[in-house]
Amino acid sequence: MATERLNSILSHLTPSKSGLSAITQKNADDVVITLAIRTPLTKGFKGGMKDTPLDFIVYQLLKKVIEKSNIDPQMVEDVCLGNVSNGKAAYIARAASLAAGFPTTSAASSVNRFCSSGLKAVQDIANQISSGSIECGVAIGAESMSEGGDRLEKPFHDALLQNQDAKDCMQPMGQTSENLGKDFDISREAQDKFAAESYQRAERAQKAGWFDDEIVPFNVTIKDPKTGEEKEVTLTKDEGPRYGTTFESLSRIRPAFPAYGDKSTGGNSSQVTDGAAAILLMKRSTAQKMNQPILAKFCGATVAGVAPRIMGIGPSLAIPKLLGKFNLNLQNDVDIIEINEAFASMAVYCTNVLGIDPSKMNVRGGAIALGHPLGATGARQICTGLSECRRQKKKILLTSMCIGTGQGMAGLFVNEQL
């Protein structure tokens, strides 16, 4: 530990390194991840968590954080919940953390940047640690899409609607997907082929047990919609993968948004899903003092804005922006990539524009096959990506997603469990 402290001091006195050598260096003040777990992802409105409210999802996962990490809850100084659809998320973050066993001296908050909310929560906790505000915190992303959506209830004020980009923020996500498909000539065939691959990868990963080390068993009560009978069940697997899905079977599905176009369908778009993921972060020196296993180093995250009507292109700007800050090359330096498959249209676009090697991206399938619980996805990707890095013994993980209203976000991590 003394050696790492010395290295940290020397790093400020000597010329800064760049690229891989810089981000793989270990210093006492690094922000590290010591636990990354998630719930199974279940089908919205009809799956395993359809009767489980957001507060209980957050509460139970936070209890799992304490249990799995064996950390003294007194050491956790802040809990940040990323959530999109629940206006009471700040209440829930605080109450659920207290009920789970964190003391009144631990704080809590919520953040919402739509589909990146889980990553935004991680960034919030990491930035506090990096600035010295806290030494240890929990970021959690959670969403019960069964409880309701995030659509606008009424139009913006007329003053806002005079600006076309502001007006475009009201467009439904399906419309933005069709816009992207038309503007950039992303064919229905290309989208269905991408979606089929996502399903097939998720099927292979699930059958091989690759998700097992990231998922924690989750106890819920399910109500029979016909009889009202309730029963306790333990969820252990994602419900999204549809075994045997092929390009041919997807090509027969009708367009989901016929008012806007004919390329996006229920088969090549992300699923409506319930789920949550939690990331425990702290200083490297704190992790060593508490004998916590260091899974990965958090390097940084950034956001970029794009035209709202084609919000899906967000990762194509956020990723180069982030990698540029660390002098990294996407093709040569990044090992595993997780891009949220909000729609196949945007996934195909980002893959093509960025020149991504498909064998590195969404190795276990993505949101088309697994689901996209809005606030959870940014944290879920970290769990899945780090697990895949461990399986392949790879180092550099990049995560990214498009964001409603026209944004993109990306995060960078170094796996240390080789």
C-alpha cells in the first residue's frame, strides 16, 4: 500500500502517461469497483417482477450488496439511485437504503438522465470519491417498467415549441428509430439480422451459465391475474432470451410504429423490462484497508448531445469523445464493448460508423434479447461487461448508450480480475 501511495505521488510529479499505460496504472486514489451485481431481468407487465414495486426492488438489492460484499454499512457514505419513471425515486433511495441496513449517517439521492441513469449514478458516486467528498458509496440503477412509463403527459410550453429541436424532444422513441433508419438507410434486413444475432448470443450465454456470476437470486411475490392467488418465487434467470430466434422468424414480425415507418419491430427493438443493478465503489486504498476484492478500476465517463430526432446515434459521438480524453484507440485498445440496443437501427448505425468489431460488442447479447429496464441499464452493462472481461481474461471495458431527447453517454473501466 505504501508503494502505491508513493506511485500516486510520483504520478503527479512526473510527465503524465497516456493511453493504456496510464489507465492501467494502479494508484491509491483510484476509484475502484469491489462489487457489481444485478437482478434477473424480467418481462414488464407479465414477468417475475410485475407485482414487485420499485421500492422493494431497490431495498432487496441493497440488502444483497451488504450480504455479498460483507461490508460494514457504516463505511458507505452515499447511495445514488438511477431511475427514470418514478418521480418519488429520491424518497425510495433514502428509505430503501435505511431499511436495507445502511445507517442514518449514510446519505442517498436519485439521478435521471433517461437510459444512462445507471451509469450516471456510478459517475456521481465515482466523482464524489475522486474529489475527496466521500471514500465509499453505492450506485444503483433500477426500473419497474411494469409500474409505468416516462412519457410526457402534456406538450411543452409554446415558447419551447418555437424551437424545432426542443419540439423534437417530444417524439416517441419508436419515431426516432424510424427517423434514423430512413436518414441513414439502415434497412429492415440489417436490423433483423442484428437482432437475431443478439438473441442467439444471449441464448448461448444463458445456456452456458455466463450470467450466473453477475445475477443474484431475487425473491418476489407473484400474483395470478386470473385467480388473485399469490405465491413466493425466487428469480434466478433473465426472461428475455427467446430460444431458437432466427432472422427468418424476426422478418415475419409486423412493424411496431407504422405511423412513422416500417423497419422497427417488437423483434428488433429493446424489450420492456423490470430489473436493477448495483455497483459498490471506493478508493483503492479504502478497498485494501477493508479487504474488499478489487474487480475493476473506474476510469471515467462522459456525455455528448445529438439531434433529438435521431437520438440513437448518441454513442457514435460519446464514445470517441471519451476515448479521446484517454488517448485510446477503439479498434486496438478496447477489448469488450457494451452498447445498449435500444433499437437495432441505432446499434447497426453505431457499429458501422465507429468500425466496431462485432466479436467484441455485446458478446452475451444486448437489450433486444435481454431487455432494457431504463434506469438500470447503465449499471447492468457494467455487471455484464466486467463478467465477460473476466471470462475472456480481457482488460478494457467500454460501455455506452443512446439517451432520449438526443444524447449519448459512455463509460470506461479496467478489469483487474485476470
